[in-house]
Amino acid sequence: NLAHRSRELSTAMALKQPVGQKRLTNVAVVRMKSHGIRFEIACYKNKVLNWREGIEKDLNEVLQTETVFTNVSKAVIAKEKDLQKAFGTLDLPEICKKILKDGDVQVSDKEREVHMESLFKDIVQILAERLVHTETGRQLTPVATESALKSIGFSVQPDQPAKKQALKAMEEIQKKLSGSFSRAKMRVRMTFPDHLEEIHQYLLEDCSATIEKSEVATTEPSTLEDENDKSKANATTPPKRTGTLRSLTFVCDPSHYRELDRLATKVHAGENVSLHVVTQNVVSATTTGLEGYPEERGPAPATATRNAAPKPAPKKGMKCSSCMADFEDAGDYRSHCRSEWHNFNLKRKVKGLSPLSEDDFAELDLDLREGFRGD
């Protein structure tokens, strides 16, 4: 026993000698097969995607080592003749760049599952903000969005950004489920001189825009004089007509925005034509102002409640007191408690404010939701 304890003590007190090995930790392996030979490089996690998207420029920040392997986990280094045969060069940085560009990132099943789930949530969020119900014009819930994606047989591509996949899925949903879902329209304000009647005609005929408000304003005399001086100084520029400016606030399909921007910045550049997005996504609401933000209102009077048409009672009587909303079953109620609408109304309740309806909350700008302070 004494000898055994002595050996344990000597082992514990032994000095740790440096190891003549380069141990790779936190490794993301990028694999590429060429000419029947497998090549692998060891990279830092999260840096491969940054390199491919152009965010990271320094190769040393991406690679753990410039050595090219045939098997990273076993530290089997690729032979020079194989590198020459597959890539036509022995320049390791250039070979690593090619593998980074065309190779496949090897990840574990758990990492792949987390990445796919996060990507799918981002896609659902983008679609929920940009799609509405065709008949009611109301914004989609995440549950309805997921159901629509399943209906069209959508599958997540791990190597493509969420926005690109969401836009492609949106086209498929509009094509296959056009009777149920459509793209949310946008509210835009365009200001132009009254003599440019072709802009007005373009909005009505080509954009099928719905004019919500039309205003007429007169430019200040000083502005007119400055513009006349500039037109006199440049003989090649035709004299500008000035005087009355028309401001139109309208709703149109987002696909027309690029052409409207071209009219304002290129075709009629320097002619007092301006374009401003008022509301990115217009959804149906009961009481909203022109700017798309819900009006602050207190609790409804008791008389209005009594005169309102009676609503059918929910089957199981699930009710959220923070949002004043009823639900038919426990599943819908649990989903509601995890929603941003519920969390937002909880903040208002703490500050002593009345809750917002789901329609009013959908009209809120994202910045207002995140920066809410209760004022």
C-alpha cells in the first residue's frame, strides 16, 4: 500500500511536458472530392460562412492551419502529387481558397438540426411580415405561415440565406395558394409638380394604385427664384415649371416600387419629385391613422359593449386577460402566450396601459415594438 501511494504521489507531481503535436479544437472541416481523392481543411466554426459571404477577408482568420489533409481527424496529410493532380498547383493558400469556395462544410447532426431550425424560424418570420390573408387583408400568424409552407412542400436549404428562400417560397405560395394568401401591399407617398400628369396616370393605370390622400402645396418664392437662376445658368437644361406640388399617398404592390424609384431619381431627377415609404406592409386594421400606426384608445364604453353583436362563446372558455382575447382550446392559448403580441401587452399592462388588439399590434413598426417604453 505504501508503494502504491508513493507511485500515485509521484505521478501527480510529474511535470507536464510539452507535446509535439498541433491539437485542433473547435474545428469545422470543409471537405472536397476531386479526381477520386478526398481533401479536407481545418477551419474555425462560423468563419466559413463569413468567408463565403464576403464578410471575412483574412484567410488566416478562417483557417486553423494551411495544411491540406485527406483526413483531418486522423491527421493524414495529402500528398503533393495528389494536390498537383487535382488542383494543378502546390500553392497551399490557393488550394485552401478553392476548397473553401466549392467544398462542403461537415457538421454534426445536432449542429445541423439547430441550424435548420433557426433558418426555418427566420423564413417564417419574413413571410409572416409580408403575407396577408387575401379576403380579410390580415397579417399571417407564424402557425398559418408554417401551414402554408407545408402545403407547398417547402424544404429548407442549409446553404442559402433565409431572405432568398423566403422570397422564393413567397412566389410559390402566391402561385399555388393565391385564393388564400397574397403579398401585403405597401403605402407610399409621392410628391411631384402638378404639371407632371404622366406620373399620376402611371400610378392609376400601370400600378393600379389606390389613392388614399391627395394634397396640393405651393412652393416658396425663394425656391422658385433659386431654381430659375439655376436653369438660366445651365443653357442645356430646359426651364423648370414651378408653382404647385401635388402629394399623393397611395397603396400599391411592392413590385412597382423599383420603377417608382427610377421615375423619382432618374427620369425626373431635379424636378422636385420625391418618394417616401409610409408603411412597408399594409394589413387590415379597425382604427389606424394614415401613417399606419394604431391610435391610442382607452377601454370601450359599456354601452358600446352592450350594443355590439354577441360573439359565439368559446368551447373551453380559454381567455387571456392581458390581451382580452378568447381561445377555443388550450393549444391555441399556449401558442398565444408565446407570441410577441402577448409579451407586448404584458409590458403595457405593467405600465397601466390598455391592451392593443392583434390587428393594431400588427400595424406597429418593428422599431416601436422593440423600443417600447410605455409613453
